[in-house]
Amino acid sequence: MDRGAEPLTESYFYILLCLYRGPNHGYGIMRQTLALSEGHVRIGSGTMYGATGNMMKKGWIEECPVQEADRRRLYRLTEAGRQALLDEIDRLRHLTAAADSMMIEREEKCGIKRRAM
């Protein structure tokens, strides 16, 4: 992971994650994010289109060609976007592994029963 890179916002993370499955339009990404996050993350249209514009500038996503009759913009992940997503997943895994290690050590030391995940 590029240690100089900033962590992704939840919106950016879910947009990239949704596009990892294949091209999608903004409304589809918004619906899929709500489902994947089990209702915890809701991307509004303003956030969606601001984020997609910024991610296109970064080279993480690009618009797919669509037929003229279709007014929806269809986005797809670029290789740079795929790498940004994978880097973020690695960062999150490292954070949760560190937290698990610390918590397990503390729970064992204090005889605390670990809560179910």
C-alpha cells in the first residue's frame, strides 16, 4: 500500500467496491451501497456525482460509452481504481488485525468473555 495515500471515505470505498463487480450507473451504485452496508451507508445523489467526478479526475473510474437514448452515465473501474480499492482493503485489514490482537490479549489477561461478531 502507498503509505502516503489518504484513507478512502466510506462513499469512495463503496463506489469503488460496487464498480469492482462491473460497470454500473450512479443510482445502481447508490442502491448497491445501501444493500452492501446493510443500511449503514447511504450515498445521496450530490455525494455520488461529486465523488464520481473526483474519482474520474484521479483516474480511478471512467465513463463507459452508452447509447444516446440512455441518459444514465455508466461508470467502470480503472486499474488505478482497482489498486486504490485493494490498498484500502489491506489498510482496513491491518487496522482490524491490530485491534483484534490488542483486544484478545486484554480479554485473556482480564478473563473477559469476547462478544460475538
